[in-house]
Amino acid sequence: MTSLPALRLRQSLFELILIAAFAIYGLRAYLNFDATLTISGWEAQWLTGSAQFAADSLRDRGTLPLWQPYFNHGEPTVDNTVAFLLNPFQTLPSLIVGYPNGLKISIVLSAVIAGWGGWYLARVLGFGVAARLLLGLLFAVKGPQHASLAEGFFQLGITQSYLPWVAAAAVALVKFRESRRPVVLLAVWITLVFFGGNVYYTLPALIMALSIGGIYLVQRDPAAGRSFRLDRVIARRLGLALLLTIGLAAVTLLPTLLTSGYIGRHLAEPGWGDYADPLRVLAQLFTSEEIVLSAGVRSENYYLYTMPAWYGFVVFILFPVLERTLPGERKLFGAHWRVWVAGGFLLIFFTTWGTATNPLIGWLREHTAIMGRWRGVNRMLTLTSFWAAVFAALAVDRLWKRIDPEAQAASLTSGAVRVWVRGLLGAAIGALVILLTLVAAWETVTTRVRAGFVEPESAEMNACLDWIQANDDAPFISVWALDYSNASAFLRTGIRLSNISADYDPLGLAPTLYNADLSEAAPDWAILYFAKERELFGGRGWTPEPGSPLMDGVPCAWRNPNALGYVFTIPYADLVSHPLPDLLADRRFPALTPLTTRIDAYTWVPGRITIPIDNPTDEPLVLVVQDVAWPGWVVRLDGQPAPLESVGQLIGVVVPPHSAPTVEFEFTTPLLGVGAIISGLTGLCALLYLLRAERWLKPRV
């Protein structure tokens, strides 16, 4: 087993505290506990809705409903590809201190996690203090993570903080062959990336772990009469880590895979992606100026500033030249040549992927549907920034090891003048290297163009929603608004934002009745900001409510006289005989509305709707609730299971003639339960593996 150089606890704590201080200072804009200030970004409140829903539900109800009904026509709470409830770093702060202050803590914590991950990666590589500090500080303050967070892409930013830990665990897995902890740690960190609420960086994490492990799979073996051999120990350890990852992630991986066909409306990105000039992108690693705005893609996707240009010159040009002038053995890459090779491959691979110049990825995007789902290819350039930082640390560590300032400092106690002078010079050079690192990190953290910030919620939106809630006594209220940035107010008031439609858009089961899409039907209310919206909806009969608060001099709340009720009925014969709409028809305004009868007498909690219904006629009646027919809904009539109907992708049931049952719709999650059992058993197996439980099975003599 490879051992690491001894490191005193006091020194480790000092280095980690220093890195944390830089990280916290870099994200100081989030350090406030004003609940009226939320994180910035057009989609931020929608993307973080799972944390708010969980925190509010546990506070107000004492339970976490498995169905979140407030966005679009509802979505699963946990097994939802933009939810991150199973990631403790992203969720626990909100559960403890509430939303949105918990999110601010999670963001600051993510910078500390990234910095400590860089430090740990340097530690398992055997780096000295200068390179440990450099890699920790660079990962804490470099650009892509914080640029994503500043734009409101919470999941894309936070999950980047786990990537250094993935790389460190992969290195430790192959370096410490007898230790079992790296195998489990690799699985845990990749799982945390997957649990982060956006699958985007899960694939790069897997590619990076396999590349690092793969470079060690082939070993020289001249003693066995052959030049190379496959290292089966490393292969088994990598395979076990992947199996553990699949098992730990099963709680949401299983339902996500089996229901992936019901996620729609967000098309795959065509072609190879948005092109960016690779040379200009690489140059941006060393400048805080946004020099690639003319590339035609959003700058948040590849804002790469990693270190100042002067420090890049020092690390990549001056230090190697200085190192070559020192006496002693010189090697091209030194002891870490495998890391250089793996890192070089990954740097080229992700840079070409992120600039839309990678022929392999381009071919896969053109010939496989799944690769087209990795949209915004420029976001892959965060791995370019990652490996630029690693290479800088490698260069610093080579010089550090040649000078050996720690040993030189120890020689200052010598009485020999020559030894003392040499020791003083070596210690001074080492102190200068560390000072330059601190100055570069300080410049990076203080001059980043993109800094995170918070902003107040919309007072106009809050006032309008409060007015609508006060003037509508329905158990469940739904509002149409072209607005992602004020989603938090909808969750807080318990009002549905009916037209959320983005990366995660749950579709219903294939219709069993009425083969059209009712899941985009406009609700009773709308908040209209723009003149063209008012013109469109006004032409459909919508009218502004005179008593509602004003927006731009116009009442904010508009009423829909032709809305489908949240719960409604329609005669079975009328439904099946009604002509299907033309493909070009506006799905927000279904033509069958006049045939329906609104039902307002029902009891409602998220994921469970109870409706007393009376059908005295000779014909069956179809009862429909405007929640999307996602797999897992069940229905009961007077407590007895009944066939669930997908009525235009909404949940429904056929009520027999001459009956007056109590109908109950309930959302269940059998796949989530099965996945949770698999994850729990995998976690137990991982624990037993760490404890070497197989020893307990051996016969005792």
C-alpha cells in the first residue's frame, strides 16, 4: 500500500481553514439572513423549488408529500430530475433554517466543499504544502461554478463542487490498493453528483473517474516475462465502485429510468452544439475579462477564469524553466506522469466537447438521442478549468519537491554558514511560492467579473397573488404567468404556477380517453405583464379584475370565463364523441370546456384529492382532476380500487350511472420505494465492505 508523507493535524487544519476563509469571502454576497432576499437568476426559484416545498411542507404539515402540485400540472417531489432532496449539502440547510436562507448557506458551503476537495486531491497525490494550498484555493474561487450560481443555475453550479472529490477518490482507489475507503468514497461522490438535481455533470464525473482509473489498468511487468499486464485489482475496484454507485443512486435512478419516456417538450440540441473558438476559450482561463462574448453562446456556460495571466506565466513558463536549472535528476513528467497523461486527455476531450469540435461527441450527438440531451455543450468547459488548475498544482509541486523548502527550513538550525545560507535561500523561495499563490488566489476571488448576488422578491407579484387568494375561495387555485423568476411566491401561497415548461416537463400516461393534450389548459387566473399577452388573452374573453393591484397602470389579475375547473366532470358520451383539436390549435384553450361541469366541493392536500360525486343519470360520467397522469396515481371509489383513466394526460375516472361514490385520487411511488430498498441495501453492503465483514464468516480456530 502506498503511504503519504506525514502531515501534522495542526498544519492540515490551518490549510483547510485558510481555504475555507477564501471561499467564504468569495461568496460573501450570500452571507445574509434576510428571507426577503433570494438568490438571483431567471430560473433560480423554479430550480430550487424542491428545497422550498420540502422545507415548507415539513414546517406546516410535518410530512413531505410525494407529489408537488404547484408547478405546471404537478410533478413528483423526490424522483424528479431537477429535485435535489436526497443531497444533504443542498437540502439540509434549507430544512434547518428555511428557504431561501438555507440555499445561501448551501452556495457558500459548495465553495468550501470544492476547495477542500482540491486540497484532498492534492493530498492523495502527495503534493507539498504549496501545491495543496494552490489547488484548494483555485477550486474554491475559480470561475465556472460561481458563474453558474450567479446566473441562477443552482444545480449546475453546486454539482461542480463535488468533481474534485470524484477525482481524488479515483486517484486514491488506484494508489491505495489495500484501502477500501476510496472505493466507497468514489461511489458516494458520484452519487452525490447524481443527487444534485441535474444529471449534467454525472457523465463527466464518470468519464473522469474511469479515465483516471483506466490509465493505471495497464502496468509494466518485466518480471513475468512480458512488458505489460492488466491490473485486475484496479479493474475489480473500479467495477465495484460503479456497482455501488448504481445501487446507491437506485432510489431515484430506478424511477427516473423507468419513467424517462414521460419527460418531454424539451427537444434534444441539434448538431455538435454551439461553437466557441478553442484558443479564445483557453485564453479566458487566465483573464477576468469576458473575451468570448462574440462567440454566440451564453457566457455563463464557459466563464472559465481560473488564475491571473501573470500567475499562469509564472506557473507554466517561469517555474518549469527554473526547475530545469536545478541540480539533480530531471524527468519530463516525474512521478505523476500518469496524472499528466490522463489529465491531458481529459483536458483535450472536454475542451473540444465544450467548443463543439469533438468528432466523437459530435457523431454521438448526431446519431444517438441521449447525447443530444446534454445541451449547452459549453458547460463542459468547466472540466477545462478543472484540469488547468490541476496542471498548475502539478507544476508548482515539481518545483517545490526539487527545492524542498521544508527540509531547507529545518537546516536553519545548523551552525555551518554554507548550510545555513542554502537553507535560508530554499526556505525563502518556498515562502515566495506560497505568497504568489495567495496573491493569485486573492486576485481571483476579488476581481471575478461574475459575482453571486441576491435580490428582493417581486412586491408586485406577492401583492397580486395575495389578492387572488383573498378573492377566490376554491380549495386549489391556479394562475397562468409567464414567469420563472417569482416561482417562490407561488409555493409560499399554495397557488399553482400553471405554465412552467422547461428542462423537466412531466407528461401524462398515454390518453385512455380523449387523445389530446389537456395538460396545458389555461386556468381561472392569469397575471399578464406584457401588452401582447393582454391582447391575446383579452381576445379570448379574459377580463382584468378592477380591484386587483395595478401593474403598469393595469389590474394585474385577469379572469378566464372559459376555464376548465381544477376538478370537473363531462358526460362519457360527449367526451368520446368530441372531435380532436387540430394540431395547430392552441392547447391553452380547449374546445370541450362548454361540455364540462366545474366541481368545487372537494378536499385537497398535495397528492390526495377527495371528491364526493353524484351521478343520477343513466350514462357514465367522467370525473377529471387537473393533475398530470404521471405513473403512480391510483383512484378509489368508496375505498375500492378503480381503473385510472388518462383523460388528455390528466387523471380521471369513469363514474358509473346511478351512483354517488366518494372518489379519492392518490399519488403513490412504488418505484421510489423499490429504489429506496435497493439503495438502503447497497449502503449496508458498503458499510459491511468497509468493516471487512467477510472476516466474520471465516471459521474460528
